[in-house]
Amino acid sequence: MTNKPNKPIMLFDCKTAQSVIGQNKFLEGFEKILNHGAYCQGPETKELDEKLAQYSGAKYCSTCGSGTDALTLALMAWNVKPGDAVFVSSFTFVASAEAPVLLGATPIFVDSDPNTFNMDPKDLQRAIDEVKKEGKLNLKAVVAVDIFGSPCDYDEIIKIAHANGMKVLSDSCQSFGSVYHGKKAGSIADMSATSFYPTKPLGCFGDGGAVFSNTNEENELVKSCRVHGMSPEDHYDNVRLGMTGRMNSFQAAVLLLKLTILDKELKERVRVAKRYDSELSSYFGKQKVLDNCQSAYALYTIHCEDRDELMAYLKENGIPCGAYYPRPVNTQTAYKKWNTRSLPVCEKLSKTVLSIPMTPYLDDEDLDYVINCMNEFAAKKQNKAA
Ligand SMILES: Cc1ncc(COP(=O)(O)O)c(C=O)c1O
């Protein structure tokens, strides 16, 4: 048994980047804002919009208050409304489905692929056929979630959605920095939404998000909806419904600094994932990243039949871990009325997945310990079974 490191092992690490970049740099950024006084959507947010668009390869980026705002704003720009069907992964954080529901649309939950954990294009096609056959809803959009940072099968999902007259919104809330066939998150689907919640691959010091789009028209609609549907010509004429969805300048200042180390942090996440991929026992199933793709590894997630026992064992041994997500959205109280389809893979995943420590700052000592503990658990189980 490898000795437990003399320092805590982290599941997420939102703080170390502060000292990597230097606390003073953050304070300098905050001081600038205190001096110019534009606390909301100041020059920092404008600079960030440009830098994020440049980084992702999307034509336009508009920062906003959170990932949930970003999803909602994108759907508002497409005028999603009651009577619309929005197809969404069910094995996800609730916000992916909450956004269409807030706009009065009907969420149609889609099952996951058992290997990638992402939306299964075959089940998307089945769900579309079912809604068409019923003939009650207007086919509007697909929300495809890059779960744990790993890109969806966009070629298939976009092909199916477009063939049915629908747009695809990528929920890239966990995958900023990921790559799909040479394209970065933000530039792959018709529009994309990301989150800068502190635990995300690019995290700020509070809540933040961004919408990425490829047309000026969509970007202008997002910008208008972000401030209550304001007209760009007359700020006292609100020409559509919107929300308070602005990003504050302090979070933008943080993100401008964090963006400078994002690629380095992503490389370190890949280093950690590679060790897990190659050294963890085959007793654990691992999330498959599609060929020619790179996950942003917001989380590293395995699956095994005795997940709850493994979780207790790891916690006893000082290894933090979490079951993301123990309930698919379609089974949650507020969403049960839309639980109309059988989603066996989502159900199974919710009982078997476990996310284990994934931060850019885990060192070999931490990883040796985590891997050894997990492999010991697997060996005990396998010996019992033999
Ligand atoms: C897949 C997914 N979608 C949406 C969100 C919502 O982002 P936020 O918490 O910034 O509103 C999250 C955040 O956890 C997420 O993981």
C-alpha cells in the first residue's frame, strides 16, 4: 500500500491557480476596476469577449452571468417558447434542461451512449420520430452536453438535428478548452454555452458564463436579452423579453488572468487522465473520449457495479470523490412530468458512475496513492469473485 500523501488530495482545486498566477495580479486587476468604476460589463468584459472568441475560434462571444444564463440566452435568441420540443441529454447537470423549461418549452429527454456517457445520436433520432408521430410539438432545438468535458458526437447530432430543421446548442459548460476534430468548444455547434463556475476548466471567483455564436444576428439577440431585451438604439426601449444576465467586471478581470494559464492547466489535466487511463484496473469502466477529440477533463469519471462501496472505501482512505450524477434529470421531482421515455443507459450510469480527483495540480505522489487505493479495491473484489 502506498503511503497517504501528507497533504489533502483535492477532487477540484479552485485555489492553487491564484498563487500560480500571483495574488498581486488579481489585486491589480480589481484596483483598476475600483478606479474606473464600471463594475458591470466594463472594459474587462469587452476584452474578455474578444479573447474568448479568439481562443475558441467562434465568430462571436458574449459573456454573461452564469452557464445557466448562457444556455437560456442562446435559446431566447432562437425564440424558444411554449409548444417547442427541445431535445436534451438527461445524464447531465439540471441546468441543461432547466433553460428550455424556463422558456416554456417541452424537454424531450434523450438517452446516453454507455461508453461516452454523452447523448446517443440513435436515441435522438428515435425521440425525434416519436415527437413527429405524435404531432403536437414543434421541433426546435437540441441541447447536446459535453459531459465531464468530453465532446459529443457532433457530426451525427448536427446531421440529425439539421435534417429535422433544428439547431444544436452545445452545452459546453464543462468542456471549455476541449477539442472536437480540430475545433475548440464554442465553435462546433450552431451556438454554445459555457460556465465559468469556479470548478470548471476555466473558472472565475464566483459565477460567470458565455454564449458563443457564429452570426452577428444571434450575437446581437444574446446581447439584447442579456439586458432585459434592450434595443441597441434606444436603451429605454425594451423590444423583447430578457433578463439580468450581465457579467461583472471583477469576474472578467479574473478570467483574463486565468485564460493565460488555461492551456498549461489543460495539459496537466491530460497528464492526470493519461495516468488514470493506463494504470487504473480494468475492473473500472472509463469514459470513452471520441477519436480525434480532446476532453477538457472537468471531471475524470469511471463506472463500476459497486460504486457506493467504492465511494465509501475511497472516502475512508482520504480520497474525495463524488457521484455525478446520482439522478438523471428526467427522474427529478420538478422534471418528472416530462419523464415520458425509457432511458436505460442514463439510469444505469446514475447508479454506477464515480468521479475521482481531477485537478491540474495533482502530483505523482497523489496519483500513486489514488491509483493504488482504487486498484486494491478492484483486486479485493476480483479475488472474492474468483
Ligand atoms: C453541464 C452543465 N450545464 C450547465 C451548467 C450551469 O452552469 P452555471 O452553474 O454556471 O449556471 C453546469 C454547471 O455546473 C453544467 O455542468
